[in-house]
Amino acid sequence: MDGRKIFKLAVNVMATTAEELLQKTGRQKDEIDWLIPHQANQRIIDAVAESLDFPREKVVSTIQNIGNNSSATIPIAVDTAIRDGRIQRGDLLMLVAFGGGLVWGGALVEY
């Protein structure tokens, strides 16, 4: 696999998925309390946030402490942020993922 192409594709489709979620749900970016992308690596997480012009302080990242746990990265990141007090009841979470098989998806979840 060509790592640079995969990187660009991952960033592009996760950002596009986030924008589509907002459009389809009628929500605005400033309503999102937390962006929780797939935790493949910090460069991808940062690039997705930058592409969306999303504040870094509202992006949950656990990659530096836990690493890439495949399909478990988003649930682990959500759990971590709940346990450490960042995510509170009523918060709106934007979950976006890209993974093996070159598939992607996202969801808006009210905690």
C-alpha cells in the first residue's frame, strides 16, 4: 500500500464524512462538543481536525497512551474521555473512522 495515498484518503474521507453528518443532521460545527476520530496515528488526527478547522482542544486523542487498537480506538477514546471528565452528559460527539478494507463512516452521538 502507498502510505501517502492512504494518509490523504483517510484525512479526506473522515473530514468529508464529518461535513456530511453536519449537513444531514442540520447541525453546525460549533454545536459539536468533541471530535473523536479513529486513532490510527496523531498526524491523521491532527490533519482531520485542521481540515475541518476544528479546535484541537475539542479533539479526543488517546493514540499517544494507548496506540492504534483497530476498530476499538473510538470506543476506547470515548471511554477514556468520559472517565477523565472531558465528556459530560448531553455532550454531542462526532465520531469518524477510516479503516481496513478502505471503508469509512461516522456518527453523531449525544452522550
